[in-house]
Amino acid sequence: MSSLTDALAPYVADGSVPGVVAGVERGSELEVVVLGGTGPGGPPLRRDALFRIASISKPITAVAALTLVEEGTIRLDEHVDRLLPELADRRVLRSEAAELGDTVPAPRPITVEDLLTFRSGLGVPPLEPGTLPWQRAYADARLGGDGPPGSHPVPPPDEWARRLGTLPLLAPPGERWLYHTGSDALGVLIARAAGTSLGALLTERVLAPLGMVDTGFSVPATQLHRFQPQWQGGAVFDPVDGRWARPPEFESGGGGLASTLDDLLAFARMLRRGGAPVLRQETVTAMTRNRLTEDQRAGARLFLGGAGWGLGMSVGPDGRYGWDGGLGSSWRNDPARDLTGILLTQAMWPDPTGSPVTHAFWKTVG
């Protein structure tokens, strides 16, 4: 057995995860490991198994947005008001714990770059859900992001944006890193900019050029036999014929995609090899540069673990970049070593720092 198999097999054997599909590519050499099955007593996993990739959707949405920036359809420094008028004339809570009516005017509008860097003032603060008045209002609005993807139905994009616009900002634009919501808002904005759905835009700009034929916001009926049930704490959280078995009302740029190992390898290679045929090299360089101040990184430590954030993904101090999906997936590129690592499982992470199997994977990859 390979060292990667040795590292991952114990977590399948003890039931921590039903199975894993993992790939590590060093230069042109690819190692793939497939272990376990779809669940207790289920059939063995295959390399082409489909998984919910959750927040690995974020960098894919960011890449689609940056194709629009490259062609001049949107600008990083432009205010979102033109395409997201629901977020114009923002007000900001006096403090994170303030009641919703206790606000002051925002010092400036939100920009497209604010959405990409998660510094729009909108997002999920690192506290237990429902702790703050803002969190309770966010949860009541059913906007997604306050629980695992698929936890509850989310309204269609226009209604989603209307509801988001009823909430004040948690922080002034540009001041604080706050998780998730920026990607969903970015998805609505770029779909409006292109005059199409987010799914159609992702297909045109990213998925089709890279041959990512299995990536999307739902799984076709003809491919459900490859789709995996989602597990949480030993029970099925979302079955094969659950929320991903039909097109959603809201295509979540922050967490809604399903994909495969080989599709994600194609995406990772595109970035690792300079962006062609999707992006220019200078755009990849800009995307994978940390944009956060030291104070902002410190405030985001629960999610980022000391890493920074570029345009739609984490950026480590060692130059690694990528992101993770809380439903059981992890991806990083290491440009210094010309390396990509991808781990896909069906078991939801117990907390934002990952799970024992993800830690074992990255310890082995190095």
C-alpha cells in the first residue's frame, strides 16, 4: 500500500468516514486512492463518485467572477449598487451585539472586491448560531450559511437579495473578514451581470472550458447512482435523492456545487498552470495573494487557522492556496512544489478546523 493509503485506511476501517476518494498530483505524476463505500453495507466507492463539495464552490464562483473582471463587465473596485441595489445605502450595527435598529451609516459602499475578500460587512460571525440579534435575524431570513449546505430551502436569487438587504452590516465594508455570505452575494451579482443563471455562467466560463462535466448545482437522474449520501454523526443527513437530486431555487455560489475528484483536479491544474484557458496569469497571481491585514487574519483564526484570504480562497503564509468544504472535502494547491491535493469524503466535519481524516491527509501530503 502507498503511504497515502496507509494514512487514510484506518479512518475508513473504524467508521470515521464511510469512504474516501483522494488525489495528490506532483508535477505530472498523479496518485489516486479510493477506499471504502457509500455507507455501511453499501457498494464500494468509485473514482468517479459524486460528492457535495460545499465551500469549495467558493473559489469556483470567484474564478467565474474574475472572467467578468478580465473582460470589463464588472470591476473589482466598483460599488455593488448597480447590480445589487438591495445592498445600496447600507447601515452598520454600532456593535456586533447591538439590536438591529442600533445602527450608523456605512462609511462607504460595498465593492465587488469586498464580496470576494469577505470584507463586505455581511457574513457569519464565529459564534454559536443564534447568539446575537443579527444571527437570529439572518437565520429567520433563511439565507443559508448559518448551517450545513442543504439544511433548509433558500429563496430564489431576487428574494434572497431582498431579504439580505433588510439586514444591517455587522462591520463597515473593508474592515472585517466574515464568512460565507460574500460568495452567495457574488453569485447573484455575477449572474445579473451576465444576464443568466449562476449555473449557466459557471458552465460557460469555467466548467465547460475545463471539461468539468460532472460539476453542478444538482445531479442528473441518470448520474444519481454515482452520487453519495451525506453523513453526519453516523446518520444520513441528506440522501442520494435529497436536495441535490433536483435543481435548487437558489444556486449557492458559496456552497451549492457537487463534483468529482477529476473535475476538481482539472480546476486545480488550471490555476496551478497559470490560468489558461479560463484566466490570465496575472489574474491568478492576484487571486492567490493574501488581502487581509494581520488584525483581520487574527479575527478569522477560527476559520482560517492563521492563513490569509485572497479573492475567494484561503492563502497560507507558505504560498499554498485553496479551500475546504464542511461536508467532508479539502483542496490545496502548493505552487512551490507544483502540487495539488484533494480529499473527498461523505462525512460532515465536526467543526471548522476539519476532521481527523483531513488532518491525516495533509500530514501525509506534507
